[in-house]
Amino acid sequence: MSSIHAHPPTGFFLENGSVRTLLWLFLWGTAALWGQPNSSPSLDTRIAAGVRALKSDDLETAEKVFSQLLRQGVKLPLVFHDLGVIAQRRGDHKQAVERFRQAIELEPDYGPSRLLLGVSLRALGKNRQALHELERATTLMPKEPQAHLQLAGAYEAADDWIGAIRELQKLVALVPDEPEYSYRLGRAWTKLSGWSYQQIARIDPNSARLQQALGQEYAIQEKFDLALEAYQRAGRCDPNLPEIHLAEAVILLELKRFDEALEQIDLEQKLVPQSPAAAEMRAKIEAAKTAASP
């Protein structure tokens, strides 16, 4: 399949804000015509004219061609599909859904119709139905980036961040040079992290892991006093939890409280004697303490 680059029509659902649309499936229309039992040179010519009109953005002419074919009893998947494309280009997603479903009835395993059906269902707020179609589309077109992008968006709308991350990872692997996709993946990981913290807080508000997570967030923000307090709470909740004392030592080193930092490293190494991270941190603390000595 080849892509068509055009300005997105009003109401068309785009995930990445670019001008690339999903309406890139016209070549299938003429190719699928060959071998159809009711194909004829005259029919081929008329469909080719409709496809040319659609490619050149002459929606009115394209619609006339395909609608006339329907009235004359020509029931081909490509006719319904391209009428769905026309409806979608005009922002008429309800009509687009009907047309894409008619195409799928005749050609159930045609991925592009599934993909565009999912797009219009999402635009209509029918995310659950869209998920079904988009999951099928990615199965049928595993190497099509837009299928994974649209499915990731549907998972995000359903607050299924694990599903979104899975699709975005596939997308980044397919298009590693697109920074927008890497950004979306990073954002999804952040959302999943926040969701995880919410689940921990709901199950056990006094969880050591919750306090550890808070400490990490404060440390990233360079709010070291608050980070230390959170790690200390985590240690009180579960003094035998690895990484807590190491994290406290890192903060205490930042605050130049070297003796306290070494105490935390002692505790960490009792829990994890072979920890290379703890050994490395001990060396850093001792070096910093020596350098700070008069």
C-alpha cells in the first residue's frame, strides 16, 4: 500500500497532528477489481474515473460515480470502501461507518476498511467498538504504523495504558526516526506509572512502595528534604525493602550529610551484600567526605 499526503479534512481524526491522513487506500480499489465476476472494461473505466476523482479531491464527482454504480447493482467492496472514504473526508462519520461495514461484509479481512471504520467509530465516541476494529486492523496489517497509532489512541481513551504502551512500542520499532511516536511512548509510561501509584494508594495507603514512589518524584524535582522524608517513611513501613536505604544514601550525599549516608549504605548492604550499586555509592560517599574534610 502507498500513502497519500493531503491536508486533513474537517473532522478527520488525526493522532499525531501531522497533515498525513489515513485515506491512502485507493490503489486497492482498482487492483481488487481484477478477477471480479462482474468486471468488464466499461466497469473498470468507470471505477478508475471515480478513483481518479477521489485522489484529486473531487469528492462530488467521485461520489456520483460510486453512487451510480450502486444504483446499477454493482456491489463491490471497493465501491463501499471509497464511499466510506468520501463520507469520512466530509466529516460524516456516521455515514462512513455504514459504508465501511458494508465493505467489510463483502471483504472481512481487508485491513484498511477495518482501520478507517475504527477511526470513524472513535470520532463518534464509540471507543469500545473502535477497539475491536482497530485490533483486527493491526492483526491484518502488522506493519502499518497508522494502525498501531490509532489503536494506541483507543487504548489511551479507555485508560488502558498497558495496551497503549504495547502498541506504541511496536510503532516506535516500525518508525524509529519519528520523535512524536517516542514522545507518545514516554508519555504513556508516565501515565502508567501514575495509574500504578493510584492502585497502590487504593489498596494500601501506607505502602512502603507508595512512599518510595513519592520519594522518587520529589528527588526528580530536586526537593531533597521532601524526598528524604518520603524514603524515611518507606523505611519505617518496611525496613527490609531493598533500594530504600540506597535511595536515602543518595539524597543524604546530595545534602552533604556523609555519616548518615554511610549508615544507610550499611543497612542496604546488610540487605543486599552483593549490590554493586551500594558498593559504588559507598565509594562516592567516602570520596566526597574525604574531599570535604579540612
